[in-house]
Amino acid sequence: MVTHHAPDLDAIGSVWLFKRFDPLNYADAKVAFVDPGDKISLEDCEKNYNCQLHEVTHVDTGLGEFDHHQVERAAPNISASSLVYDYICKHYPDKKDDQALAAVVKHITEIDHFNEINWAEAKEDRFTFSLHSLIHGHEFVNLHNDQSQLNFGLEALDYAYAALTQRYSAKETIKKKGQEFNINIGLCLAIESGNDDTIKLAQIQGYQLVVRKDSEQGFIRIKARPDSKNPDGSSFDLKKLEEAISQLDQSATWFYHASGKMLLNGSSGWRQKKASKLSLKQVVDLIKKIYS
């Protein structure tokens, strides 16, 4: 496979799509780099990669099937990654239903056309932490190391795709399994799921407090929105609930966060922990009793 020097998010995304979603043909493919717009030479193929030109796939360079720099492809919804994505969906039809994959490609395409300037608060420094900016930053820290830059981007896209997959799964779980209830700070949600992303996503959706019980391991996590307030305008906290649960559920491992917004029975970073024996209904009933 061939892409251009100093690979940007679109170049890296194109390689990533081939390697991860057409593994039979590309999982172990080596990647060569040329000047933007160029193709690899036959001499370079034979001397350095022991292959012929017909065995090479160019992405985001070379003006071929997976390049979008031709006049007829100069549309804001087309990128090298979107062209590879279309190829993947044609040969692996099940990928058309992969919402996380579609979101990755849409984001890459938007970035490649510089449409992030239209994001809300685009001038804020926080956007420097976005993946495309970090890839650009790599050029200043590890100059002219195309392979290192590619490897960083490939790994980061793996993480982004995994996170998006969890997010879309959480969205579906909230829709199907979420149980709404009210207390004095507003609408809350209770859910039985192994996906911890349901908590943050539910809070983003506006729920003031979320209770999640891990359906397999039994751990319970309770979180209130950071901006949640009591009816009198003071900051809401879970102290009263912590005091009640510490008496009711003494055999379990509970942690009350100093913010007052989190009461946790187990976490990914907590190795020594004992799950609660309380049911989701018992916890919700206790919350309603204390905060109604």
C-alpha cells in the first residue's frame, strides 16, 4: 500500500480501513510513502518491496481509485477514506450497518475538508487535543518519521472506533432498557447493563442522576450530573445515600467521591472489590425515599 509522506488523518484512515476491515488482503500489507500526488515507481517496488505495480494500492495520492484530488471528486462528502469505505461496504455488506465505522469515516471526511472551523467554539484550545491535531503535532516532535506517524494514527483510530462502538451500544441500551424515575432534582435513569458508557451518555442526554447495575458482575455505580442542584439551588450530593447504603450493604465495597456526585461500588481501576447484593430496584427505591 502507498500513501503520502507526513500522513494526515485521511491518509491514515484509508490505510486503517483496509488493514482492519479487509484483513484477508491487507492485514499484513507494508506501507510505502511518496510525495503528495505521486505514485510509487516500479524500481522502488521491485528493489524495496519485492512486488510489482499491479500489486500496489495507492490511497490519498496517485489520482487513482482511492484518491479524491481529481476535479470530479472535489465534493465535501468525499475523501480517500470515504472511497475506501465504499469499497469495504461493497465487499463486506454487513459493514453498512456499523454505525461506529460510519461515524469514523464521516469525521475523517469532515476534517479533511477543514469543516472543523464550523464547530461550535472552534477557536478554543480544547480542539488541539483532537486526533487530527495530535497527528499534526507528531510532525514537530518526530519529524520525517512517516511510519511512526502512521502507527500512532492507526492505534488511535482503533481506540476511537472501540469507544464509538461502546457509545452506540450504550445509546441503544438506554433506549431499550432504561427505567426513568423522578426525585427532587429532576428526571433520573436506572439501567442494568455491563456498558459503563450508559452513565455518561445518559447524563449528556439530560438525566440528573444515573444508577447502573452491572448485569453480570453485580457492581453498582451511581452518578449525579456535575451541575445537579437541590430545589433550593444548592449543590446536590449523595452523602445521605452513602450513609444509608453503608448501613444497608455492609459487605460490599463502596466509595463515596469527594465531589459528592459519585457513589461507586467497583470500577475498572479497582482490583479489590466486592459487589453489592442490592437489586437495582432496591437502590432506586432507596434513592426515591431519601430524595423525594
